Amino acid sequence: MKPFFFPLVSLVLLLSVSAPAETMPADSLFSEKTVQEVREKGGSAVLDGKGKITLETKTKSLAVPVLEKFGIQPLSLIRYEISAEGTGKFGFVIYFYNKEGRRIGYKTVLPAFKNGKLETKGAFRIGETYKNQIPASVSICAYIAKNSKAAVDNFAFDCRKTIGENSAIRAECRKDWSAAYSSRLTQEAARRKNVPVLFLGDSITIGWLSSPKAKYPGGRDSWNQYFEPMGALNFGIAADTTSNLLWRVTEGRQLACNPKIIVLLIGTNNLHHQKIINSGAETAEGIIHLVNVIQKQLPETKIILLGVFPRKALDNHSDFPIPAINAMLAKHPWNQNVIYRDYSALLLGKSGKVTREIFRDGVHLSPEAYALLAPELAKEIKALQK
């Protein structure tokens, strides 16, 4: 079996076999060319001849090309591995280009040294679009932050077109801070029976319980006015994906409260802040699979499925395929116990844009947004309770 990662030099050889001449990668990081370029940019570099290069910069951050443009496909998987000693931060920046060769976005990975060591590996997917344009090629630069020093002995990349199974339909138990909170929700579900309404989702769902005066202001006033009198429970957990919520309703047994109506909102975290982000189609499949699993457990329960809410594009110009996800959900042949509602137009308003008044940080809802949404949701719930 071949190694999981290719050394940078090996990747140069691998890409040169299939890449056109004009997209041939540059020399690797471990070269005299890198040393010269770093020095020309005001930093220092020493190549020891034993597969290690030491880079240092004090007054400014430096980006050094190590792989020139090479062709990719949207949703290709880029895997990386870095090993170094030093101080500060060291990593890379990857630039995305359209078919005309114009830069349309970027992504920076810049981990910090811990106790003088940097050992990291990970993966991410090329976006489906950047600035509403399809990426056709990428280039990679080594990146060292100012006031940093890095003695690098491993800087490796690998690019593959597919990642196999859709992770959005695979249940995944979180092991971070949320584990204790999720356990409390499981206990609450075991204590409560025949709950009238259960809200399931991520941080936008749990945001209903946040005071408008809190550090992260939310919709507590609207919750108290519309949903608390209904006896509603809120089982939202910040940063959950379809996979995490799938685990909570299966192994986590958080449907034991036998809700009569479920308000379900999930999917935005599949598109960001994950080691490997999901595509729009994968995310939609994850949501559909989750609904099917819930219905298998609770065939009589009514589900109000909410389309993924809009969110602001990232600073690196990567787009989120939310309209495509919601279109797939809208076209799906749901049975009579599932009601699909897309509130994008309500939240975007007349401008059709993500505004700070409604999306306080570009993703999460403001108290005003919850107040706008609450009567619409309450009307749907009351209609199902008749």
C-alpha cells in the first residue's frame, strides 16, 4: 500500500505526469530557490542539506510559492502534513483560480507551535464555487507569520478527487465540550414523556434560549412568548452537524421524550468548521437521511423541517451552497408527516442580502431575527396541533 501522504518532492513528480506544461509545480520548499526568495522578501532561510530548511521572519509575514498552479476539480480533497520545530506560526496558503486563471479565493492554514513543536495533518475540500465561480486550479505557498521561526523537515500534500462515503449520513459522537451537555439532554429526554414540541438543531436552535442581553444575544424573549407556553423543549447544541445530530437521536436516545412535533434545523455546520466539509448534495442527503431515521423511530410525529438558513460568505470568498441544498430539500417527496419550510426570503428581506440586523455575525440570528421568525413557526406548530 502506498503512503497516505506524498512528500512535496514526490507530489511534484506525481503532478508533472498529468499536468500541462504551463501548470507544472515549482521547486519544493527544500531548495536554494526558496532560500533566495525568502531572503529577497526580508526574511532569513538556511538549507542544511539533510531535508530540513529553517525559515525566520521578524517584521512581516512571508508567503513562498512551493507548488505552482495545477488543475483540480471542485470538491477535490487536499490533504496535508507538516512537521517543524520553532516559535510563532507556520503553515500554508492555498489559492483558487477559475478556468481563465484568475484568482477567485484562498484558504490559510496557519497552526501555532506548541512547546516548540508543530506536528499537524489534516484535510479539506475544494469548494464548489468561489465568488460564484467554479475553481479549476490551485497553487500553494508556504506561509510563516511575522516574529516566527520554523525549522521544517516535513511539508507534504496529496490531492484526490473523491473522498468515498458521505460523512453527512454517518452518525458521529462528539468528544469535545458538548459531550456533557448532550448527556444532560439524554437524561432530560428519559425523564420527559409525550413532549408537545421538540426543537432539534445546532447553535441557531439553542440560540432561542439566549437572552437578548447575553454575550451572544438570541431569542429568549420570543421563546418565552411563543414556545415556552407550548411546553417546548430545546435540544440544540452549538456546532452540531447532521452526523452529530444523527448520533444524538440514535445512540444518544434523545427522542425518548416522544415528541408530538419536531422543529428541525441542521446542516450549516456541515459546510464549514469541519475537517472535511460536505458538499451541498451530501448535506442535503444527510438531512434527508436524518429525517428518515427520526420517522422510523417516531412514525406518528409531525416534523417541521426548516431549510438551511442563509449565511454570509467567508472572507476568502468561498460560497456556501445553501440555495442548492434548500432546492433539493424542497423537491424531495416528503410524506404527509413532514412539512418543509424555507424562511430564507423572510430572513433576507427586501435587500435579498445577509444583514447584520438579522444575522448578528453573518451566521447566527439576532434577537430581531428570532422575533421575526417566531410567529411564523408558532403558526405552523399550532396548525399541526389542531
